[in-house]
Amino acid sequence: MNFVAFERAKQGTGASRRLRNSGKTPGIVYGGSVEPQRIEVDHNALWHALKKEAFHSSVLDMELAGTTSKVLLRDVQYHPYKQLVLHIDFQRVDEKTRLHMKVPLHYSGAEESNAVKVDKCMVNPIVNELDVTCMPSDLPEFIAVDLSKLEKGASLHLKDIKLPRGVAPVIRGGQNNPVLVSVVPPLVVAEVPAADAVAPAAAADAKGKAKAKSKK
């Protein structure tokens, strides 16, 4: 994906407020061997771009002053209640340096699995994005995960999926093989036998009649 940015000369709270009032969003680009650079981006174009998943997880082409450079979206600050982006941060990408990114997981095929079709289980995704490290050229927009082989009583773990070439997971907290998707058996409701259900009702009716007679 690509977007257009412009050089931003002024800084400070007042300058940023005037910039937002004119339909622009202040931002900054940092990283690499170049000094951080203040930029501004058209707010409406940015707002629509931020709704796209790829804008958050892909290497972006930023056009600035007639030059295109590779960047990653690193931080977005939103207004607490208005549909307004207050500030945005990008990081320059070095093609020879490994990246550390969160990549979305796209699950599919659960309805075709035996766990759902045969055993009527519930399939609950626990992890929706995965921390990975890779070279910029290997960064995937998302990781596709096939759930069609799920079985009752078996959860899907990290080691059960195949990651794209050049992509390695970043493991934290000592969990080498975390659960990505859990399979929950259907809830079984025990039915009360008809005879057992009638007996309490008959007893309650008999007590009611006895109380009525005693009042007379």
C-alpha cells in the first residue's frame, strides 16, 4: 500500500491544532540512519486507510517530497470520542534488518471440520494476531490458518500451523507452543424424567389442598 505525506515545518500544540482544523494529521517518521522527520497527512485519506488491515501489518510505500521510501505504521493516537486521528508515527524500513511485527491470523474452514459438522462443537479463536520476526521482503499481510481438520477434544497450537517462508514466531512467557484455537464440546442438558417431574407437582398440589381444608 502507498500513501502521500508532506513535510511539516511547524511544531507545537498550537501548530498541530491548526493543522487538524485544516484537515491534516501531524505525524513523524523515525528510524534508520536519518534524523526523525515531521510530516503531515491528509486526514480523510488516512482515516480510510486505517480501516484496512493491510495498512497496519504491511510494509508501506510513503511518497514524500518526490521520493518513495518504505515505512511501517507504529503508533496511532485517536481522539477519545471524535472520529479524529490526532497523531501518527511511522518507522523507516531497512531492507537488510529483520522486522518485529504483529501479523493478523485469518481462520477458515471451521464449518467443514468434524468438530463442528459431526460433534457440534464450538470453535473459539484465542489468538487473533501473531508476533513474528522476518525480513521486510518476507512480511506477510496475514497468515492463513485452515481449521477444517479440527476434531473434538483437540485444540490448535502454534506448532500445528505452517508459517510462511522466512517468518518465525516471537515467543514470550516461556510458552513455546501456545493455544491458538480451542474446541469446546456442546453443552449437554440433562432431561428430567417425566415421572420425577410429575411427583413434586402432585406433592405440592396435595399440600395445597391440605392447607385449604385446615383453614376451613
